[in-house]
Amino acid sequence: MDNQNNYKSCLFKVPIFSHLNLDEQNEISMLATVRKLSKGEVLYNMGDVGSSLFVVHKGKIKISRYNEEGNEQVIRILNSGDFLGEELLFLNTHTENFAVAIDDSAICVLEGTKLKKHILDKPQIGIRIISELSQRLSETESKLESYNLDLTEKRIVTSILELSLDSHQLKLPYSKADWASMLGMTPETLSRKLAKLKNQNLIELDGQRVIKIRNKKKLMDLIN
């Protein structure tokens, strides 16, 4: 069974910590705690006061919120090495979404108050945190712009190509319902668009999660 130090090593998968030398990594790991979640267990609820960084050591965490109609909107699916909460580290504000484990998971937790005290002694870490947050903000803005301006089909094709990782086949790491929610559409719309791509002989659907790319060039042409 993994010990506490092995769990805490997941902190160094976060870009703002991965460059640190061994001594600095040990210092950061001493600030962290480990939380284990069973499938279906909540990491935090909407409206909770948050000021912590969460890093997934193993398992999967779904980040969601509910819209005014009461429908769940999936924001992100976190896998091993992914992190969130960095925007809360220095704000100590209420969360606007909720996080739940969709697999048995182990989470590294770094409290903002502890990190702030450490940054006073190691200001270069603070500079790198600002750099990483700026990059993530830029990516989020680009994603929102794409969602607002691009056609539904273009968003689906872009996601297929990104998930395929230059392969000609991909297995969805989440359900089609969650995928549709992340793309900002209903499952019915996603199914219709996938069927259209299939009828155009651009993709092949194998079960609920496997998608085979039959004509990558034409898919790329759709988004360019």
C-alpha cells in the first residue's frame, strides 16, 4: 500500500512544483495532507469556503455545477496528475461548483494558508504560481470563445482529435453524457452529430466509448 510520501509526490505533477529540487519538494510535501475518497463521495460542495489546491494522485474526480433549470453541467473530469483549486489558494472564497469522485480516489490537499506562509520564505514559488495561473486563464478564455463562436460539429471534431492523441482510435475516458455536458450540448445533439460524422464515413462508432477515425484529414479540414 502506498505510504503518505508516495501520495504527496503527486504534488510535483503540478507544473508550478515540478521544477523544484528535492529539498524544495520535500518542504512542499510536508505542507500537504492526503484525502481518500470512495466512488461517489464528495470532495467539496457548491458554496463551501475553499482555499486549497487539490491534486489527483489516483482515481477520477468530476467537477460540475447545476444551471438554473437544475441540469448538471460537467466542467472537467480530473485524472491522475490533474489539479484544481489554484484559483482559491489566495482568495478564501465560496466554491461555484462541486467535486465528486467517480472512481475510488486519493487526493493531495495543499491548504492556501500554509502555502502563503511558505511563499513568504520562497518568493520564486509565488512567481511561478502566477505564471501558471495566467496560462490557465488564457486557455479558459480561448475555450469559452471557441464554445461561443464555433459550430457544434466543430467542437465535437476538435475534441475527438484532441482525445485521440495522434492515434486513429480513442476510448472516451468518461460517459457520452458527461462528454456532451463538457462540450456544452445535450446528449441527443452529440449523438446526432456523431451519427452524421459516421454517415460521412469520417468516424466509426464501436460501442458506447470507442471511436475510430476513418479520415483524419477531412476531420481536420472541418475545423480549419
